[in-house]
Amino acid sequence: MATLDLLPAELTPANPAPRTALIGASFAAAGATVLVGSLLAMYVDFRANALSSDQEWFGSGVKLELAQPNMMMFTLVLSLFTVAWSIYSANNADRQNAYVGLGLSLLLGAAMINQTIFYYAQSGVEVATPAGLLFYAVTATHLLVVGLSCGLLALSTFRALAGQVGPGDRAGLSGAAVLWSAMVLLYCVIWYVIYVAK
């Protein structure tokens, strides 16, 4: 039986790369967005109810300073550029720059995790209060997303070191970038709602 070819042979790729990693990372990014977004909506609702009844949201001993969250924001925004640099380098078969970009991205992700843990120790927020419970629920869930993003980026880095990432197959690296970008955008919302608006 004859088959009908809709595209000429020169337009049909000989061996199309599977996009499983990219699609899976996109679903993970959507799930992380829904999870953190719903926790953030609960935080805003509880805070609005507390403030409308003239209650203090955080206790008097809590100091939510803005210096560390601003630095975390700058760190994550900078990491967007290093991840994009890695994809650009991998697309152009420039392995050295791809390695440097991936390494810097992982370093910036680890720095963000370190800054968050330091901020937990300095803020004085107690888990026993509703404000503290929701504060830690939102920020620790986002911290988990940061850790998962770093893990996926580390896996892509190991694949790049093994020579499996290049111009023809960068779906895994692009998937890691999708999850990384969603994580950064989530932190932008958290930064404004929790740290700036207080």
C-alpha cells in the first residue's frame, strides 16, 4: 500500500528528536505554578482577613527585611541569562560556553537556596502562627521547586558533559530552562506579595 507524503523529503527531518523531556518539564512547571499559586492565594486571603479585623499579621519580633529577598531576586534574574546562554551555546555547538553557563546557573541556584536558609534564621518567623505557617509553606515549597530545578539542570549538565547535548538534541536542556524560568517567575510574585507588600 502506498503512503501519502505531505512534505517533500528535504523538509522532513530524517531523525526527529523526541521532546519528552521538554514536555515533561513543561508539565512540572505548570504543576509548580499551580501549587505555589494556590498557597500564595491562601496566604493573601488569610492576610487580608487578619488585617481587616485589625489584627497584626506577623508578630512584633518578626523582621522581614528586604535586602536578602532583593538579592535573591537579582540572583535568579541573573540566572535566567546564564541558562539562556547555555542553550544558545549548545545550539551553536560551543561546548565550553555551554559548560560555563550551566555551571554558573547551578552556582546561582545554590546561592539562592543558601540565601533563603539564611533568611529563615534571621527573620524570626514562628511556624506556630498562621502567618508563619503560610510564610513557610509558600517559601519552602518554592525552595523545593528551586531544588528540583537545580536537579534537572544538573542532569542536563551531566548529559552535556557526556556529549549528548548539541544542536540536534537540546530538548532536555530546553526543558530544564522552562522549569527554571517558571521558578524565577514564581519567585517574582512571591517577592512582591510576601516581602514587598508584607
